Amino acid sequence: MEELTSIGVFLLALLVLLGSGVWVGLALLGVAYIGMELVTSRPPGDAMITTIWTSSSSWALTALPLFIWMGEILFRTRLSRDMFRGLSPWMARLPGGLMHTNIVGCTVFAAVSGSSAATLTTVGKILIGELRKRAYPETMIVGTLAGAATLGLLIPPSLTLIVYGVSINESITRLFMAGVIPGIVLASLFMGYVAVYSVVSKQYRPQPEAVISLREKLWRSRYLIPVLLLILLIIGSMYLGFATATEAAAFGVLGSLTLAAVQGSLSWKTFAESLMGATRISAMIAFILAGAAFLSLSMGFTGLPRALADLISGMELSRFELLMALLVFYIILGCFLDGISAVVLTMSVVEPMIRQAGIDVIWFGIFIVIVIEMAQITPPVGFNLFVLQGMTQYEMNFIARAAFPMFLIMVAMVFLLIAFPELAVWLPQNMRAGPGG
């Protein structure tokens, strides 16, 4: 009964603060402060200062602002235009044609940005216009872009995986490696859907592309060389054990600055804009993490996480049933919170559950990121939907309907991950041991 009262107080305080428009980080700090006042005699202010300092001094967290800065730099380059030039000759002859450039372009940019919003904006600002000129169906243009952009959360360097790793004190590098194969598989499922739709739909009648020789295709592929080298630098250095996630992030920043300079996109103005953009996003995420750390401490004093874990254990749910319950829980939560907030808000409660159920925390990180990807394209707070609305001026209902098939594909990916856990754990188990972190 006491635990239920504590749950009620925490939920009521959180709903009141979030509902009143308070920032998520500030709302988490407020709820934690109330909890400390109710359940312990320890001074809340002293506990808050200590906890925030401890959580903010994590070395693994250093990778976060570096990867964000890298994405901000690349956002200001000609990367999306060059990707279209290099990819379109190879995609044109596939079933579905140039619609695949949406998916492959997002997959490639996700591997150097770490952000769903940055992926969507950078790729969309070029590809939407190019696909419209060729008379591709609007629902497919919008839907595939909304779905494929979420790969920025899964394929390394993923900002959400960094936050998850910091929250549970797990290796960021191992989590990054775990996201590679599921990210490629999910992108392949999206491409498979496009291929099938192009065959069965009578509305799929784009303008045919001119046939070009293999030599010309190879020549145009030179536009892909810079970004592919950047991907190899980041992911390859981590997989081969040459660099930690933080060191790979530093390499990525240097590589993106070099790429911007070579393209002629680097100036003092764009440098300052990228730095300030990265600072704003990093500060926002750090504030949310600080609030979550204090909330975790406060909930620890109540005994709430352990009580809930014991409650779930007493229900004798199978591993599959527990995962289905968490799937529904995070889909609902994602309708109202962004992905990073959903992770940090729930990890103090969910982590004991999954560890007690014997679920691999690396595998679960990929599971939760895929589910959070769904939240990016589900109303009312699907962030990708808002970004697309600003880019296309369509009604939210139209964008949500266009993205719904991608949502179903992600659900299928969750079941695929459950059936074949090796998709997420094989690479981390077989990567070379590196210098930690």
C-alpha cells in the first residue's frame, strides 16, 4: 500500500509539472525534490548537488556533445546533395526506383550524425524536391522519409544509445556495435516494403530514369567517398579497438570539419552556428540527464524500483510477456515524451526488472531504441512528424497515415529481434578489445 501511495505521488507531481509546460529536466528535478522531502530526512538540496555533479562527470558522456557537434557541422555541408548524386544511379534500376534514396540516404547520414531530426532535415531538404520532380507518390515520399530518419537513433553514433549507456553504466562502444546489424536489417525491411509497394500499387508511376553505363555509375559514386571514409573512421576505429566512443567522436568532429572545408562549406559563420547549435542541444540533454539522476536517487530511497521489480517477478511473467508489456508501455509513453526523456525517466525502474529477468542489457538497449523510434512517428508528440510538417506543409493526419506502414515494419523488427537476439549481440561479442569506454 505504501508503494502504491508513493507511485501515486510521483505520477501526480510529474503530470502536473509536465502538463503545466515545465521543461522535462526541471520537471524531473521537481518530482525528485518532492520525493526526497516525503521519504527521507536527508537534505534534498545537498543530495541534488552531489547527484548532479556525479552524473555530469561521466567520461562516457563526453561523446555526446562531440557527436552532436559533428552532426551540426555536416548539416551545414553539401552532404545530402552529394549523397543523392552518388546513390541515384544505383537506386534507379531497383524495384521502387529513386524512392530507395530516401532510405539509403538516411541510413548513410545516420551513421555520421546520431540524430533522427538532423538526419530527417538534412536528407529531406534535397530528396523531397528531387522525388517530387519525378512524380513519386507523396505518401511514399513522406512515409519512407519519416521512417528511415529514425535510423539516426539506432545506427551508431546514436545519441539515445549514449544516454542509455550512461543511465545503466554500460559500454557505449559495445552498444554502438550492437546497433549496426539491426539498423541495416531495418533499412532493408523499409526497402523491401518500397519494392513490394511499387509493384502492387497502380499509383506508383514515376518518371523513368535515363539508362547510364556502369562507368558513369562508378564515376558518380565519387560523391560518396567522403562520407564513407567518415563512417569507416568512426565505426571502424571502435570495432577494431583503436578508439573508444569518445575518441571516435573526436575523430568524427575533425573529419567533418575537414569535409566541410574541402566542400567550401566551412566559414567562421557556419563554424560558430554549428558550435552554438551543438551547445544548445547538449545542454538540453544534460539537463534532462541531471534531473533523471536525481529522480533515480529519490526513487531509490522510496524502494519503489525494487518493489516494482519484485511485483513483476511475483507475476511470473515469461521473458516474452515482460517484453510485450514493456513494448506497449514504451509505445504509450512515446506518444507524450521524446525518446531521450522516456529512457532516462524509466531506467531506474526498468533496469532492475530486465536484469532480474535475465535479459541482456546490451540487447535491451537495441530493443528500447527501436520502440522509441516508433514514438518518433506516432502522434501527438512524434517529433519527426512535426519536422516533416514544417518541410512539406501537409496536415498532421496525412503525415501520420503515410508513416503508419513504417510503424508496422518497426513492430515486425521488434519481433525479429526477439526471435534472433544474435542480430544485436553478435558484433559486440566479436569486436576487438579496445582501450575501454
